[in-house]
Amino acid sequence: MGKFESLIKVLHEIGTTAEQRGLVHQFSEDEFLNGNTITIKGKQLINFGSCSYLGLEMDERLKEGAIDAIRRYGTQFSSSRSYVSCTNYREFQDLMEQLFGAPILLATNSGNAHQVVMPIVMESDDCVIFDHQAHYSMKDVESKLIANKTHITVLRHSRMDDLEAKIIELRHKYKRIWYVVDGVYSMYGDFAPIKDIMALMDKYKQLHLYSDDAHGMSWKGVHGTGYTLSQTALHPRMILTTSLAKGFGSCGGVIVFPDKELRDKVRNWGGPNTHSGPQQPATVGANIASVKIHLSDEIYEFQKKLHEKIAFTNHIFEQYKLPIASNSDGPIFFLGLGLTRVGYNMLRRMMDDGVYCNLGIFPAVPENCTGMRFTITNHLKLEDIETLAKKAAYHLPKALQEEGRTMDDIYKAFRKVIRIEGRSETHKLAQETVIQQSNNQLHLERYTSIREVNEEEWNSHTGKNSACDYANLFFLEEVFSNNAELENNWDFYYYIVRDADGNVLLTTFFTLCLMKDDMLATAAVSQRIEKERESNPYHLTSKTLMMGSSLTEGQHLWIDKHHNQWQEALIRLLDEVWREQETQGATTLMLRDFEEEDDRFREFFMDHGFIKVHTDDNNIVKNKHHQSHEEFYTHLLDHKKKRYVFRNDVLKDEEHFRVSVSRCVQEEVPMYYQLYKNVKNNNLNLNTFDLPIKLFYQMCDSEHWEVLKFIRRTPTP
């Protein structure tokens, strides 16, 4: 299975699980909608999931505009925009240019707008820097940009120091440098640092800005032109896109250009714009009514009403000491929950108690940063917002307690959250109870060297996998210490979990080491990154806490699944390795080499925020029944075509080689090492640092290693 297909499979599993728990892919059951409530599965819920921030979708003027357009022009105008557009399209376009004071193009939605613009304006000698949290609809264009030979890179979220460093690094290599951002980010509701970006644009003439202000439109800015334009005038090196499907109250997308020439270039050659239909008559009719409201001073009354509710939301959630992940002055809020399983529990509780919010889950947020995303609209009353805060304050400690978690998970996941010391006696008691119960029932032992572990006990559990036995781990500790290279110095951590009677439930080990962030990326991605590593060898590398090590394969975790506390033992282990990860400053935690068909493990790790990634098979095949050569592969390969390929493509050269097994010889180490480098350097699908030559020399001194040689037979004259 390819890496992309593997990712799709994981995302499908996440979506399916969330749907089975009644949290996504729902349908409203209302005969008439009012914006304030929504009915799902027969239950009326206060609606905190709408992005119609100003509540304009229920304005009678927009409704009448849509109805009148249908009466005049029908339900659709089926023609490519290159040929002809509906009568009301020109009026709407002219009004939008009046609103923005700049040339515009209309799109069916903001995602379509990115597909129209980015491949045209971002050229082969440009570099495009995506903010790490830029919306997927923009990142989805990346494949087209790569096909056009445009250089792509990613910036840590809103890090202006990193942006300037990249500009300095790249300005002599590329004609233009584009920074791609959201004006308002859709999950946490934080804002792009537009004024800081403008300062860099003034300083570096190659810097261009592409801003998607979908969630900033209408509720902010002069005449509702959005958050980005509330911070700056339209810059000559800036393109703005926005959505009309949120605060604007209707549907569609708008692209705002700094000049007419660039607009006309995109209009004539932007694929989806050139070859697909326009916004339909009813949508245009509603949009005309909305833009007329925006062009009047009435829009400021709508904005003022919403800003008062946003201010009240910040006040009431602070009063209830709830962990909001970003203190935003915008209408998007995110209540941090930590682990996925807590998110499922909390959102289910809120729905059962009459409140609808959105589940923020991977891939929209990092794996351990699940949360409750809720939005504020003009449809909501102040008492609705206070009800939300009260119910969240009531259910959060209960959700944490039921899932055996504590507020510490949230503090660790969301660094910006203010620590809440005096939350409530009930919550403190719940937190202490969970910890006390765990400590009373299970005992975890932690060691930093295999020398501290009982050899017989270790080898009877994790050590059954010979790559992880006591002797080999002793060997690895010796090899990966006191080396000159950072990447070749590893820290080892050994864990044993016992029940109250001292019985072993779980054994495993982890290594702390420096890893390449693109280790599991495609070879094409790694090739681009390796070019940058020629001058900066530690570019895009991270300290990683990994189950097992990069030199061991197979089952690194031994666990007694017949014991009724095996899941508690895993939780106890995870709590300890999360603590270790934080203490050591590791940015990545990797658990590895599990059996894919084990559904219990899969569900357990998904609920705890771990994302399954498919890696190459280790290709270990066991001939348990000592079958003959022919019997073995005939039995193993269950398809006639597989057997044919194996016999004719794999075995055909067998007679040309002989195999020998011997001890390693020191004098031959340079040859072995070069052979290893030849293979490694030609395969970037698993991109790791070079192993130290010290490893090969010490293999020669160890009785536990042998050399398997494939030697070409000399042809007979």
C-alpha cells in the first residue's frame, strides 16, 4: 500500500469512528431553520456550529433576492463563464468591485478560487511558503504547483522570525516568494500577523502575500471587507481571496487583485474559472442583497452586535476557568480537550445536554490537540452563550474522569492555555481519584540501561524477539554512545508494568534520538529536503522518542492481552512516555511495529490520539513446519500468478550465486560499509541518518553477529 493510500485509509477510519459515535455527517431534521437551534435525531440543540457569523442567511432581503432571481432567470444558468454569464452576474460583479475598491473575480466557492488563481500566478521560478496551518483548500493546489516546477516549503505557524530567515535564504534563488496564510484560521480562530507580514513586504521586495480571508469576511473591516483588510490596505504584491458562504450569508468566492492586468490574466487562463459555470442565479440574487447591506452603514450594526457577543464569550469562559486554546477577538473558539477519546466523550455529553458544537480532530488539528470548536453568531443570545459555558464547566471534569485523564493532558497539548489552579473542588477530587486508582492498581518500573533490568525476565517477554533481547540491547547501548555525531547518540528507556500482585503485564523499551522529519515521506519530498541539508545537515530534524529503535524490527511491545487490565497497563505506559517526551523536549512520539489486523490495538491508539502510518513490511517468513523448498513457497503463495512470478523472476538467478555465513572480519568493514551506503543512498523511501561505521567494527567483535554473503559464481568456460 502506498503512503498516500495509507493516509486515506487512516482518515477514513477516523471519520467512520466519529460518525459511528454520532458526531459527524449528521442531518438537520427541522422543517424550518431559525439559525439559533438545530434538530438532530429528534433533539433540539442550541447551534454553536454555524459560520454565518452575522446571521444574514435569515435576512428577508437575501431570501427575497434569491427568490426574485429564480423567478426572473430560473434555477440555473448553464453556460461556461468564458461564453456568457447570467444578467444579474454583471451587477453583482460591479457591486463587489465597488465594495473592495479593486478588480475582482467571482468563483463558485473559495476552494475553487485557489484552484483558479494559484497555478497561474505562482510560476516555476517562484517559491511558495505555506503557513503550517493554512487551510487544506489551498494546500490541495500543491500538486499542481509542483507539476509546474514551483518550489514548495512550509513555515511553522505564524513564525515571523522563521519567515524572514527563509526569505534571506531563498531570495537569491527565486524571482518571487509567496507566503500563503489564512486571515483567520478556521480551527483555533487566531489571526495571521498581517501587520508584521506587511513590514517584511516593505523590507523584502520579493515577498508576496496570498491571504484566504474566508472566516474574516463581513464581521470585520470597513464595510465588512474582512480581517485582512482591517489590518492593511490592499498591497500591490498581495492577492486576497474570501468566501461568501460564512459571514456574508450566501455562497460563492471572491478573488481580489491589486491590478486589472493580473485579474484578466487569471480570468482568461484560470482553468476552473474558464471552463466551468458561474454562481447560479439564486445565489447571485442573495449576494446582491447582501453586498448592498455591506455598502451601507447598517453593516456596522451587525458587526457591533456580534462583537458584543464575542466579548461576552471571552468573559464568561474566563469566569468559568475553561481552557480556551486561543483568546481570540474573533467568532471562532476552541475548548482544549487533549486526547481523542475525551473529545468523543465531551461532545457526546454536550449534545445529550442540548448543545451542538463541532469536534476538532486530526487532521484539522494535531493528534493530541482534540477540542470542542464552537462559533458565535448573531442568532445566539447572551443566555445561550452562558448556557454553553455552564454546561462545558459541568461536563469537562466528568468527561476527563470517565476517560481516566486529567487537566494535565490539556496543559501539555495546548501550551497557550493558562494553568487553572483553582478550578473546583469536584474537579480536583476527580483528578486525584484517577491518579490514585491508577497508582494503587498498577506499578511501572523505568530503567535507563538494560544493565538495570533482570535479564531472564526481560528475555522471557520483549526479549523473545531476538532483535530486542538483552544481549543485543547491551550491544546497541555501547554502539550508540560517546559518538561525535548528534544523531548517533541515543538514550534508552526500559519500562515494565506490573499488576498489584507483581505479575508482569507489559514490557517495552524506547530510544530518544534525532530523526529526519521526512523519514516516512515520499522519495521525491526527501530529495528536495536533502538538497537543503547539503548546507544545513540538521534541517527539518526533530528529537524523537521511539518505541524500539531504528535498528530493531518486530514486536517491541510485549503485553498480556489475557489480563483484564491490559488497557490500563497501556495507559500507564503512555502517561509515562508522554512525561518523558515533555521532559526530554522530544517533538515526536512514535509507537511502532504492531500487527495491522489487531482491531483492539487500532481502536485503543486512535482514541488516544495516535495516527496509524503504514510502513514497509519487514518480510519475515517463518517455515514452522520445515517444508521443502517447493512445498514452502507453494503453500505461502496462495495465487498461481504469484507462484509464477516467484519461480520465474525471483528464483531464476539462484544458481548464479552461492551463499556463505561467516563471522565479520575487521579488514572487510570498509567494504561492508560502502555496500551499505550504496543501498541506502539509492532509497529515500525510508530516509534516515547514516549509521556510524563504529557499528560495523563492533559487530566484528560481537559473537551475536554474522555476515551473510551472496557471492556470484564464476561462469564455467
